Amino acid sequence: MTDTSSDSAAVPLVQVRGLTTVLGGKKVFDALDLDIARGRVTAIMGPSGTGKTTLLKHITGQMHGDAGQVLVDGEDVARLPRESLYVLRERIGYLFQNSALLSDYNVFENVAFPLRQHTRLQEDLIRNVVLTKLQAVGLRGAALLMPSELSGGMARRVALARAIVFDPMLILYDEPFVGLDPIALNQVLKLIRTLNRELGITSVLVAHEFAAVREVADHVHLIANGKRVASGTPAELAKGDSPWTAQFFGGALEGPVPFQYPAPPLASAFGFPGVAP
Amino acid sequence: MKQFAARLFDPLVDGLADIGRTGWFLLGLLAALPRGLTYPRELLRQLWFVGAKSLIIIMISGLFVGMVLSLQLYYTLSIFGGTSALGTVIALSLYRELGPVVTALLFAGRAGTAITAEVGLMRATDQLSAMEMMAVDPLAFVASPRFLAGVIAMPLLVAVFNLMGIFGGHLIGVTWLGIDNGTFWSNMTSNVSVWTDVINGEWKALAFGALISLIAVYQGYTAPPTSEGVANATTRTVVTSSIAILALDFVMTAFLM
């Protein structure tokens, strides 16, 4: 919590402070606090429906909390005017769960899209940058394919090339491992690691797959019921010291996360006599 | 009783709320329009998509409407012995009323639904969010070009529709029913005024074009990101635009008389 340090490298890139968000009457975040360290791979894990993707949307300013703040590189995202927010977003890469490639454009134009929108680069320079990024994800040969012709794993790699086309300071991966076969999964894992280790891009990934997270993440935050319930290196969390980690990483049916969705007692649902509904 | 009243008035309240939200959307859209003009390639693509690709259906429909008009009006005029006015009556019906309205209804069915479905799917597949994340305003990049294309394309399509209608009317009236060719044209040219009749119709076309593309883009933009949501939005585009066109047509006719 001491962010008065003059050394900016020591200040976490993303600081979430007391974030409280209510969506449709449900408290998604309840005074959530967490930090994303610079130059590391941080995984955010938790049971389905705990608002992991929602947290990413708070970091990019697509959603705002009802209380608390989200600081990205020292700036309060919710208070930024639109122009400054857009300038900030140019420095953040976001990998959507369903890749979200623009269906009207081919692979090359999808990757070139941010460059064409925000720069006045010469065509041959754009070409060089785009082909370099596509080469990095191994899809230079697919430059002229349309998004509808790509497999899920290929689309995700194209989306990744698009996300890094501006050499961002931060990449947010929303469920990067879902629906991938083991080969594609390894390719994506390797890419995440390479981008982080070689380019020093701070990476945040939201995922369920602990086996995959273990391979890349330096740090894991486990969130449940709107709060951060555990943090640490994957190895520390795997030991399962708290009931949360024990249930989540052990996959037990019962624990702090109940198997049953909240409901009135079974007897009253069946209408047994003598039980008030 | 209370429930019955609620069921009766709920759609009305929903409808009014939707009109209000569409109005708000229009304000945002108009604010983004100048930035939308910085994407001329998108505008051209959309003009091709909603304008050029609607040409065939507009031309065929115009031809048949003109042919039917010719048959029906010939019958009506023959009661009064005024069949020589056929050319005038066909042209006035088309320019003042049928051209803009029928073209608008066809445009809503052909282009409006396509815009809603496309934008709705872009929403459902996170393409609009992705643009926001790449610091590109989807109102400027996606909504504005589609809106503008509708506004530009409608008056041109109406002109084509009218042309085909008069051609069809001439085909039946002169070639088939045997009205004198000179009478047909000279009556028409002396009684149809460019400034009141033709231009009034084009004002309507412009207004309908803006209305349809606004409704289509709004419905797509706000469609729930599910297949059911996109399907419902597409239906709503047709229903809402059709009613709005006919209502606005009455108002505009009353004021432009």
C-alpha cells in the first residue's frame, strides 16, 4: 500500500484499491485490493462468475466501479477523459476470449488496423511491422486469409499479433487457453512467455487452467466472492494452505464455494406439509 | 385489473423509452459524425453495400409498381373519360408518394436488416469492444459510415425507382393500352413540377434514409450479444422502420402540401 516510493519501477503497474462494483444487484467486487507487478506474468484465477473478465474491463476503463479506484501506471482510469483514456489504451494490448478479429478484413489488415488508425506510417513500413508481428506468432504465411478461414488457435495468435503491434507496456489475456488443443495451447503458452521474458511486457492473464498457469505465471491472485482470497507464486498456492486454495486447486465439490446455488430448503420446494414455503 | 392495464401499457412505455434511447443514440452519432468522415473508405464500402447492392430490387419493384399504377389508374380515369391524364397521374403518384415510401420500405427490408444483423454480430463477437480497446471509436468507425451511406443512398435509389416506375407506366399505358405517346409525355411534363413534386419527394427520401439507417444502426449497436438478441433486433428494425416511415410520411405530406 506504500506507493509513495520515488522509484517508479517499484510501483506496481496496476493497483486496484477498494474496488466495489455492483452489477444487477449482485456485488461483483467487494472492496477488492490487488497489485500487478511490472514486467511479470500475473494470473488472476477464481471460480466461474467471480468477475475475472470484469476486472480486466475495469483496468481498461470499459467499466467503472461504484467505489474505489483502479490505477494504471499511476493514472486513475475512471477519472480519465476519453482522449487520455484512448491514449492509455494504445499502450495496452487486450486479447479477447473469442479473438474479436474484424470479420471484414483479412489477417494482414486486422494486424495493421491499429497502425493505420493511429499513425501515418508509410505503406512499406506498415508491411514490415505487420509481417514481423505475424512472423512472431508463426502466421506470416496466413496474412491473406480471412478470419472465417482460421481455426480458433490461429485466430487467437492473430489477435495476439494485433495486440502487440504497438509494443504495449501491458497485455491482458482473457481466457487465452480456452478451447485450444494441446499443441495450440503450448504455442500460446510459449508466446506469452516469450513476450514477457524477451520484450518485458507486463502480462495479466485470466484463466482456469492451473496446469497451464503454472507454466507461465510468476504470481497468482485467487479471487472469490468479490475479494482476493489468496495470492502467491503458483507453487505456494498449489500447497493449498487455505480452504479456498485447497478447494480451487484440489477441485473439491464442497468447500468455501458451494456446489448448490442458493435456494430454499429442499423440503419446502417439494411442498412437504408442515414446512412453510 | 392492474395486471391487465400493465400488460396493455407496458409495450407502449417500452416503445416510448426506445424512442428516447434512439434519440440519445442519435446525439452521440451526430457528435461522432465529423470523425466518421475521416474514414472515406468505410463510407464507400457501405455505399456499395446498401446502395449499389439494393439497385436490382429497387429497379424491379419500380418497374412493377409503375405497370400496376398504369393499369389501375387507366381504369379509374376511363370512368371520367380522362385517360389522357394517365402520364401526369402516374408521375405525380410516384414522385410525391409511392417512390419514396415503397423504396423506403424495400430499403428497410434489404439494407436496414443487413446493417442491424452485421452490427449486432460485431457486438456479439466483441469486435466493437476490440475497436474501443484499440482506441478507435466504433460510433465513428462503424455507426457513422453506415448512417451516412443510408442518407446518401436513399434519394438516389428513389430517383431510380421513379424512373423505372414511369418506364413501366409508359410500357403499359402507351404500348399496351394504346394511349398516344405524345399525350402521355406532354401532359406529364406540363403538370409535374420539378421544384414542388420531384424535390418534395426527394426530401422525403432523405428523411426516410436517415430514419431507417438510424434505427438499423441503433438496433444492431444495442442488440443483446446472443443469436436470439440479434434476430429480435433485426425484426425490430423492419417493424419500427416501417411504422416510422408511414407515420413520418403522413406528417411530411401534410407539411409539404
